[in-house]
Amino acid sequence: MHTKRIFSAFAFTMLTIMLLLVVASRSSEAAAADRQGGVDVSLGAVSPPPTAQGVLPGGKPETEDKTADKPDIDRTSWEFILAGPDNNIGTYAPYVVPIEGTAQYFDERAVGALVEFLNAARSAGYSPYIQTAYRSYSSQNYIYNGRASQIAWPDYPTAEDYAEAALTVAEPGTSDHQTGLGVDITDKYYNSLDASRMDQTFLQWLRENCAEYGFVLRYPAGKEAITGRSEPYHFRYVGVDAAQYMMEHNLCLEQFLSLYK
Ligand SMILES: [Zn+2]
């Protein structure tokens, strides 16, 4: 009886000691896990949080950086109408008025800006001459068909002849002149559209000053792959804000408008 009680006390003591050892080892594991967790947290603080990725130190997201300062324009407004091989404007016909001192017409809403631009060129000592401004759908159609007939002569023009004509004459509905906002400006004394024979300092003056009056080069050199042509004398009204942005960033109209899609 006495021996049994001693054994029970011994067993109880051993059990208690084992229990304490288990508890102690568990809590040391937990402490180690906490330390591990602490390391993770500090690493997390060193690398940027996921939401901050793609943001420049200035706070501007990288993807928007190039166009963040683009002017606030209404892409659907009349001065941004786009005519080109991929943008046929059909029989679009703006209300046009005569450009004073010429036999040419321009969109009534932009003719004032054009006259100011021309007057500024005169003040700078140049003699601007309007070669072509507005050209209606039917005029363009007439010129285009005439070119195809000329190529096919003496036969009737085929689809191939029309395709060849389109290389030099814009198809009806695709000419910037039909918008009533495009104008070919030459020098009175170099009355030709051969740019190589034009006064280069005059062309340069037009390029450098057009934006102040709301105009841009519609077919700048180096953008032929996008616009389909190069015409250093063809200017286009888009309004002052858009013009200054486009000339500053070397954008053609197609590129500028694509920023607002
Ligand atoms: Zn032109």
C-alpha cells in the first residue's frame, strides 16, 4: 500500500516535468516563428508596397507621363475632323467663306485665324500666296477621276488606274482640303507646289509661327508612314492649344488624336 503511494507520487512528478518541457519547447518555437515574422515585416518595409509600382518619384504613373500635359480638348469638335486614306469623311461640307484677297474659301469658324497668320507673315517681310484652301467633295472627285482617265487614256479607267491615281491625288472624302481647315501656302514669287523650289526660310518661318495662330503642319516630314504624304507648305487649323502641343511634341494630327481614344 505504502509502495503504491510512493510510485503514484513519482509518476505524477514525472508527468508534470514532461508537461512543463513540452510547454517550454512549444513557446520557444512560437518565439522563433515570431522572430521569422519580424524579418518578413522589415523586408516588406524596404521594398515598395504593390500599389506604388509603376509610379515615378514625382507621383505621376509612368504610363501617363508622356501625355500628362496634353491639352484638355473635345476630340469630337469640328476643328479635329480627320480626313485621310483610313478616314473617309464622305461628302462632309463645312460652311465656307472667301479668304479676303484670294479666290479661295475656308471654314467660316477658322478664316479669321488664317487671315491673322497670313498678315503676320506679311509683317515679317514675306509674300504668302494661297495655292489651294477648301476643296469640295465634288471638286476632289472631278480631279481624282480626271487623273485616272489621264492614266488610262485612250481607254476607260480600270480599278488599277484608279489605284494609281490615288497615289498622287487623294480619293474623294480623304483630302484634308475637304475639311475646309487645310491650306497650301506658297510664296507669291514661287507660285508652285514644288517644295524644293520654294523659299526655305519662308517655309521655316511658317513652321515656327503657325502654332501661335492655331495652325500645324498637316503632313510633316518623317511622318509619311502615318499620313501618306509630305507637304511642307500644307497647314491645318486645329486651335491654339492643340497646335502648340503638337508642334512642341512633333506629332502629326493622327498621332495627336490617338491620345484621346
Ligand atoms: Zn495640300
